Amino acid sequence: MANPRSGDTVKVHYTGRLDDGRVFDSSRERDPLQLTLGEGRLIPGFEEALTQMEPGEERTVKVPVDRAYGPHRPDLVLSVDRSELPADIQPEVGQHLEVQHDDGDVTLVKIAEVSGGQVTLDANHPLAGHDLTFDLELVAIDGDQRD
């Protein structure tokens, strides 16, 4: 059997965990994830692991921060005055908001702190700064249906 390479469409089951064992995502209760390798839709360490597997193979891989979502970047944390938020929003820590830029792009942010008249917004990916562990099962390459 051959390993998948860039341009191949694969189906994969996965469970992602943090170092403390908490599961942050899993495909086990749904259909396998189907994607084309090399399109940049995956974190690099996840995709690299798949290219070293054969259909039917299962393995656990640890993806370091720099091959996952990168380090937590302080430059993506910003404090704004409460008055800059829409009046109908009651900011709470952990709440997610969409921030629209002048060019129309939208960034998802999380409220990290609410203190007095200030609200701290964090635009880092929620998994930034974490090593990630994945239990992977390469289900199929292209038309090779093994699910």
C-alpha cells in the first residue's frame, strides 16, 4: 500500500487532545474527515503525519506548537474601551465576537477580560500556544473506501 501525498484526497478519523488529556475535537462520532492534502486546510504537523501512514493504519502523533497553531501572540491581544463595542452586547469573559475590518475581512475574537470600562479581546486561535496530540486513523486514500 502507498502513503498519501499532496493532491490525494483522504478520509481520516481523529481525536485531538491537549497535554492535560482534554479532548478538543474528534471525528469518532461522525463521518471521517475528508480532505485533499496540500491545500493548506490542516495544521502542518497533522498533514505531515498523514503522509507517513497507510490506509487502515492507526497512530498517535504529538504536534508541537510550531507545527500546530503557533505560539500565543501577545500582539493579537487588544484592550478596547467598552464604548467601542455595539451597545446591545454585554461583554462576558469567554464570549466570542466577530470583528469586521475596514477591508471587509472578519476576525473571530474571544473576550479575555472585562474590567471597568475596558474589554480585552484575544484574536489568537484557541489552540495557539499548545502542543497537540492526535490519535489518527487513515481510513482511505481517494476512492479506496474503508470506512
